[in-house]
Amino acid sequence: MDVQSLGTILVPVDFTEPSLNALAVAVRLSKHQQTEIHLIYVFNSATVSPPATNGQGHDLSPEQLIQERTDRIQLLATVTAQEHQVRCSASYCQGKIPEEVVRTASRINADLIVIGTQNGADPETFRLGADAYQIIKTVSCPVLTVPVHQKWITFERILFPVRPVPGTLEKYTFTRKIIQNDQTAVTILALCAPDEVISMHQLTDEVAVLTEKLTQDNIRNQALFCQTDSMAETVLEKADELNTDLLIITASLNVTTENYFMGPFTQQIVYNSRVPVLAIRPESALNEQTTRISWQYGQNE
């Protein structure tokens, strides 16, 4: 399978367990692809802990705290490079995490962002999901969200939902970059609303093309068709049922007369999935000229 290599992987790190778990996944992808990892630490007054005291009883100034965190992210990059024999660099900045991550991704021309998440109802869990979702909405490259409750070593059981939205083949083109061995199996899950005959015919054609490409690439595959009014819930249920270790979705945009809205499908998957989610925005959506991207609940795709 002749596949273009993955480019630079960007990993937001704040030294919490979710971010370090995401880094571990990025390291494995980097070693497989022989590509570079770039770590970014974003200083945000809302998430930075209060100044600590040193052994002499003096509080660290904000400048000292920033320097401490800067030294720490640079050290992590050095240790990661040495221990895993990968290229790893680091940078730091101040501001809002989603905005700075997106800005850095553009500056270094990142091919993938890997970010840690976790499930639960506490404020920190919600913040992680919100940051990841905001990044997906605005960045041009794919985003891989990694739940913290498990160590993800390989991606061998991939669930590939297909809906009546653009970008299916673009999604597969990127997927080929991260398929790591010949043990990988892909399940295509074709989804449409009940009684949508046109959508079902469209999905049938797309699944046929996708199945042919998978077969040509010697990737084991199967296709499932499902009519449902609750696409996100159906995908999450199938992911559990099939013991999936990677879920790949199209993060499509809706066009309204005033704004572009990311529908609830992407949001629900990112917030609730118990397995890593690779969210890919189709090129057709990225080429649209938008004046504003708004986060709104309840918009249908």
C-alpha cells in the first residue's frame, strides 16, 4: 500500500494524565511514520495553578512560573526524543488553548493534532471536551482525540461511519496514513435517516467505492447499513458492540444564510466516545469562505 507519510504531529501538553496519554499515542504514530512531534504548552490564567512556594518560603512570581513551565515542556521534548528515538520539539505561548493550538498548527503546518480527553461530568472533563471540539471546528488539519481511561497501543479495529455528507473518500485518504499493520480491519457503517431513499442510494454507491479501495489496499473490511434518527448514538453503540479502537468521523459543516454551524453529530461523538476519535473536515468545507464559525447546539447536519 503506497501511502504518503504523515506530516508533523502537534500535541497540546499540560502535564495532566490525558495530555500525556495523548502524547504516548502520538509517539507511536510518529515512530511508525518516521515523522516529527511538536509539543505546545499554552499558559492560560484559567487553567494555570496558583504560584507555588519554594523551599525558602518565597512565592514564585508569574514570570518565574512561566519560566518553570517553559523549562518543563522543553525538557519533556528532549526526554521524548531521547527515550523514543523520535524527532520532538516544543513551544509555549499564552492565551486561550483552542486559539493557540489552531494558530500553532497553522504556523508549523501540522498534519495532525492529537489531544487528550476523558469521560465524566466534572468541570475539567467538560473543559477538555470543549477545547477539543473548538479546535476541531476551526483547524484545517484532522484532530485525534484520545480518552484517558486506556493505553491505546495500536488501531486495528476501525469504525468508519459514512453519512450523506461530503468527504468520505477524503476521510479514507487520510485514514490510510495511520493504518499501522496488516491486521487492521475496517467496518464501514452507512447511516441515513429512515425512509430517505435518495440518501440510501447515495450511501450504497459511496460504500461500493470505499469497499473497492479497501480491498485494493488489502485491508479487511465489512459494511453495515443502518437507518436511524440518532446517528451519533448509533455510532457510539456500534463502537462498543464491535470493540472498536478507533472511530473516524467526517466533521462536516452546515451552511446557513449567515453562519456555518458544526452539527451535533461531531459534538456528541467527541464528548461521549470511549475510544479515540479521528475527526476530519472535508476539503470542500475548508475551501468555503466564512466570516464566522459559531458553536450552536441543536443544529442538524
